[in-house]
Amino acid sequence: MKYPAIQNYCNGQFVPATGKEVLPVISPVDGTLLSTVPLSTAADLDKAVAAAKAAFPAWSRMPIKERVQVFFRYKTLLEKHLDELAQLCTEENGKTYAESVAEIEKCIELTEFATSLPQLVTGEVLEVSKGVECRTEHTPLGVVASIVPFNFPAMVPNWTIPNAIALGNCMIIKPSEKVPLSCGRLAELLKEAGLPDGVFNIVHGDTAIVEAICDHPGIEAVSFVGSTKVAKIVYKRATSNYKRCLALGGAKNHLMVLPDAQPAMTAQNVAASMSGCAGQRCMAASAMVAVGNVDHIIEKICEEARKVVPGKNLGAVINKQSQERIERYISEAEQQGAKILVDGRNAKVAGKENGTYVGPTVIDHVTPDMAVAREEIFGPVISIMRTATVDEALAIENANPYGNAASVFTQNGGMARYIIERASAGMIGVNVGVPVPREPFSFGGWNESKFGVGDITGKSSIEFWTKLKKSTTKWNPEAGVNWMS
Ligand code: NAD
């Protein structure tokens, strides 16, 4: 085992879980056993919540300008340890080192945003009648939880950690049991940055601990990022326990390619979007609607896809089950009459025979009823459907139950606007394959890609992580009573 057995992080210390059951943590890169992760019990969660609760009064009363000083230092530490964090991310997740570097750079950008929060949460004050003021303040919620998926071991935790904590909350995070190492390193860096003990805590585990978080009376709010199936479970359970909840789910992102699209740029963007992070991004292009005759662009997409080589510029998928599931989707589409233009099945990387790789796959002549057209595959696969008109393409995009992202490739501004207005997704790209809004813009999809109000990052997250206190003050108590005062 490359690393010692993973422990929970509670009150500034790594502590063993009381649960004796553990799961192996295996690197998708080459099958190395990296560590074991404990399946914590409700008693472990109780301890973490108690630590967070104890830390909350002092942390929440500290002025925000002081709280964000921790995140200025944390940002510097992320920069200093970028290489080491990126290597850990690659080891446990399987993405390429370059992709991991980009992931840590995004953590830095997210932290940079959190350091600007004092400028954004100033509240409001107005003299509402003579000598009477109304004022609003954003106040923290208390102990909050963040449940995260496997595909971004460092970035998704940093969607919530800096903002929620800078805004005065204390946090329990539940990392993915598939990639539990990065969060532990983030805990060490937060401590080194001066975060007081108990403000940030990690409880490892799987389903049982997620359910315990949704039920715990000491937790005020739950944020979740993962599949739609689990997002629905978490949203329902947390809100039925009267908690605030924001649950981000899966995706099936459509790219619409129009005949006037710039061929080389479009092909590069489509290939990069479907194969980046081995297709394991909730913003990955998964379906492409070819409008009219775009055969020349499809040819170029195949050329670009063939340049993406497993083990070189294409990372592994998370595990064997995932590899088999993706390959099943491809085979089923082939049996149903779709044409496999680039076939990523049976990918092998020399020297990494126990790694779990799938090569880039381009499937043409897919029909909207096929599973590859409807379901999230979460692998480096693009399913191409063909339509005669933009409205037919939009009908296909609108009919899919998800709504994270959609993109259009065209040089016609009017047509781009037409699609922006009609696509049913929270994040739209025009000539952009992965339309992730950068800070300070917020991240969040629509439909079955998100349950709850508001977005998880950017300015929108302020509403989720705080509650408004409204105070009315009479500064001339000697004045007569006015019905409005
Ligand atoms: P997942 O839903 O399987 O797991 C997410 C978290 O939920 C993990 O911490 C896991 O331990 C826990 N969990 C799993 N099954 C559970 C259950 N039955 N009950 C309670 N908790 C459970 O997701 P994943 O496979 O880790 O991540 C991939 C998914 O996440 C994809 O669907 C992807 O689109 C989605 N994702 C969405 C976004 C977004 O912003 N919308 C971002 C990243 C990933």
C-alpha cells in the first residue's frame, strides 16, 4: 500500500474512524493499491459535528475581513504545492497530470474569489422613515456539509470549502470513497493557513454516512455534487429533515454543429470536450447534433480524436466497472445500427496493464431513442445525431432530462442567440466546448442536473451559505410612534 490507511479529520487532527470496515483505494492509472478508506459510523459523524459546533461561535464572530486572511494564505499554499497536489489528483483519479494541474489552478481561482467576499457581502442599510433604519446582514448558517463526487478530487471540494467557510460556517466534508486522498491534503493546508481547529472536518464513508448527514439535527445545510440518482435521494432526504439543500446531478450535454461552423476550431473543441478528463466531466460533450451537411467537420473531429491517446494525453476512467459500462454502451449502439467511426474499446497502455482505459470514441448515425443518445455515459464517447434543421436539433436537446450545458458552433451571431434563448440548459457555450463560467460567474445547471435554488459557486453561493438578518433601529426613541417605524 503506497500511503498509510486514511483517517477522518476532526477538530484539527487525523483520527481513526470507529467503524472497522474499510474499502481499498486503487489508482486507475495502473491498479496500484494506494490506501484504504474507512466507512465511518454515525458516532464518527457526531464527533465531527460536535467539533464544528464548538468552533462555530468564535469563527462566525470573527469579522469576515479577518476570516478571509486564512484563504489568502491557503491560496499561496495551493500555489506552492501545486505540483504535489496535481500528482496526488492524478494518482487517485486517473486524469492526466496536465488536467490535474488545471484542476488545482481552478482551486486557486475559486479561493481567490472567496478572498473577495468581504467586498460582496456588505449588506444594505436605508433610513426608512425619519430616524429609523432598516439594515440587512448576511449571517452564517452554522455547521454545513458538503458531499462530493470522484471526478474532481480537489476542485469540487473547493467549490464549497472557501466560500462556505469564509462566510463564517463550519464544515463537514464527505469525500468520494473512490478519491479520498486529496481532501486530507487540503485539510493540512487549511490548518497551515491558520484555520482554527474544528472549522473544517472530514468524515469518510459511502451511502450510510451520506444518509446520516442528511438526518443529522446538528447540520443546517447540505450541498451535494454527484449523479442525478443520488442528488434526488439527498435532496429529498435533507429537505424532508428541514435542511437547506443544493444538489447538483449528472448531465448529458449537447453540442449543436451548424454547417457554417469554423471546421478546425470546432473539431478541436468537440474532441477536447468529449475526451478531456476521459469524458468524466459533468460539462463534457456527450451528444452532438449535426445540423445539415457537416460531414467535413465530422471527418476532422475523427482526426482530432485519433490524436488523443490513452496513457499519453488521455487519462484512465475511474475503475473497471466504469470501463466495462462505457464499452457496453458502445457495443449496444453498434448492435442497434450506429456507426463507430473511432473505436476506443479494448484500449491498453503498455506497462499499465492494470489501469482502466477507454480510448476516444466517435459514434455516428445515432438515433435519439438509443441509450448512447439519452443517458450519461461518463466516458470519452460522443454520439452524433443528424438533423435537417436547427429546430429539430433544439427539440432533441430540449427533450433530454438533464440541463447542465449546451453549446453551438456557428459563425452566425443571430443563430447563436436563437439557440442561447431556446436551449434548456444552465450553461451555454457559443464556439466553446466546455462552457464553465469562470469566477465571479456562478456554476449550476437546470432540470435534472440541479435540485434546489441558486448556484454552487460565485456570487450565487452567498445566498446558499448565509441567511439574511434584517434589523430595524430607531435612532430617535423620543419621536412619536409612526405605524411604519
Ligand atoms: P455518485 O452520485 O455515485 O456519488 C457522489 C457522492 O454520493 C459520493 O460521495 C458517494 O459516496 C455518495 N453516494 C453514492 N451513492 C449513494 C447513495 N445511494 N446514497 C447516498 N450517497 C451516495 O457520483 P460519482 O460517480 O462520484 O460522480 C459522477 C457523477 O457526478 C456524474 O453523474 C457527474 O455528472 C456528476 N457530477 C455533476 C457535477 C455538476 O456540477 N452537476 C459535477 C461533478 C460531477
